[in-house]
Amino acid sequence: MWPTSRNTLLYVSPDELRGAEWILAANPFELSGLPGAWQLSVRAHAACAMTEWSAYFTAGVPHEALADLLLALDACEAADVSFEGPERVLTALSAQGWLRAADRPRTTATDPGVSCTVSLELLPPLVQDADSRPDLVGWQAWAEPDLGAPYLWCASFSASVPHDLVAAFASSFASPIPVPRRTLRQGTEGRLSVVHRS
């Protein structure tokens, strides 16, 4: 039994160490004012009820990035251990043309249009991690089409999430490769290239 299966459990790995849940209807959890929709969790042993780390995503997170994160998570030999440092995330974003923040080059990067940011920040309340110290930092990602506008989506990774998994997620949503969309979300006009195909 998955330890957090109070919600709609959508995926449990064959070794029962990784799980993905849809939490939107069952949990009043919010990230920057947006309701949390997805929770990914990892535990060290199948018999252990406590998860090692969790990651949370609002409904607007690009589904390609979530799928790529799940594929990277599934391919991990040890998803509860990080072999890379935070630089791994920033290197992945720089490879996609993102810019490091001048005031925080070791912890923050933003896209060239300044509408998306990834930053190593203090964890928001209710983000679950096996390490319960109050001063922990974890990766946060968000899309804000205009400064001060409501966020389109947010993601939060607890402190123990391996940096290489965060890098897989970040690299995916930062990719300039076109993705198919039938409609564009309000606030994205002028920030996305639209290619019409017949």
C-alpha cells in the first residue's frame, strides 16, 4: 500500500518506491495561491511508510515536463539519493538559453523573456520531506507572464529531491522545441511562437 494514498493514486513503480497522485480534489494545498494538483513521492524502502521527498505541481505545469520527470524518476537506480549538486539544475537551464540571475547566479535562473524562473528557495509550508529542519531550501519553479500578474503554474521540490531529477524537469519545460497545443492559455500571447500546420 502506498503511504499517502489518500488521494487518486495514478502511478506506483513496480518496486513500490515511487508514486504519483492527483491531489487537487482532496487537498487544499496551495503553491503561490494556485491549488496543488500533483504530488510525486519517493521512499527508501517499500516497507517504510515515510517518504524521503515529495514534489508538488499545480494544474498548469506543462504535461511534457511532468512526463519527462516521471521517465527520469522511473529510470533512477536510487531516487532517494542525489549524486549531483545544485549546479546541475542551473547548467541544464543554461543549456536551454536561460540566464542566471545577476544577484543570485548560484541559485536562480530565468528564461530570456523573464516569464519563467527556477530558484533554490526556502520551502513553502506543507512541503513534505524526510528532513524536517525548518530552514531547508528546495527548488521552486514558476511561470509569471508579466511581473505582478497571477502565476500560470508553480512547482515545488522538497529539499531531498535529487538535483538531477529537478534538472530533467527544468530542462524539459525550458526546451525551445515546439509542442502541440490546440489553445493558448491567457497571458501567454506574445511569449509563444505559434506555428499553424495544415
